[in-house]
Amino acid sequence: SSSSSSSSGTVITPPYGKTIYLQATANSKYVSAVAREQQAPLKANAGHILEWETFEVVDAGGGYSALRAHATGKFVRATLSQAGVPLEADADTIKEWEQFQWLDAGNGAIGLKAKANGLMVSARMKETDAPLKATANHLLSWETFKWGETGSSSSSSSSSSSSSSSSSSSSSSSSG
């Protein structure tokens, strides 16, 4: 009996193999792997989609996904052995800390639930320039993200391809 209340969302299948962006619902900013900072923390602070704002969705098995940041080429990790550590794009392999479930948050938005602690990824917008952390028990506005494909390879199954044409030229080596 998998009870899926509105506060936790229903588990959905991620777009495996696709390159995507994530946009925080709370502030409409794009999630960026800030490669110039140590461990490349994830922050919802970008006004546009460039290389740092793109992630490849990888099938981690068992209904979980991993996100490989294009900024670092590494996997996003929720470090849970230390308190207060943000999501960081610095893991070489996919283990428990690098696995997330996608949850349907309604209106085309998703929530990301960390396998390691069962908590939701939150953008925590009340704090200035705060990194994303897996700390929330419920899906509220800070824990929901819009997403879309960027520079889609050869599949035309996506119904909204308006954003792919403007960002496909940025796939060459652009560094931040």
C-alpha cells in the first residue's frame, strides 16, 4: 500500500538519458552547479540556461535517478554524514547519496526526494544565495522545480521544443 499524499507527491519516471534544466518554482531561477566554488554546490540563482545549468538524467536503478552536472561532469550528491552540507556536483560514482526519486508536484513541477535520508530537496529561498539541501519533509513551493529538456539529441518526443533551439548552440565548450 503505497500511500501518496499531496504533501509527498507520487513517484514518476524521470526522463532518463535526457539533458535537462531545473527551475525553482519559488523564485523562477535556474538551478546551477556553481563550478567556481569548492565542491560545486547547487544553487537556484541563475537567470538563464548555460552549461552550469544543465544536468544529464541517469538511471540509477530501482526507480531512482542520478543527475550528472555538465559543469563538472560529476554526479550531484546529498552528503548526509555532515549536517548542513548542500547538494554538490562532485561525486565520481552513483551510490546511495547520489540517488533521487522524482515526485509529481502538480502543474508540471517535480520534487526531488533523496534516497539517503528520504527528504525533499529544498531551495530555501528565505536565505540569500542558499544552496539546495535535502532537508524538507513536504513538497511546498521551495521544494518544487519546473524542468525541461535542453539541446535534445535526436528524439522529437518532447512537445515543448521552444527552449531547445536557443540553448543548443551553447553545448560547445563554454566555461563559467
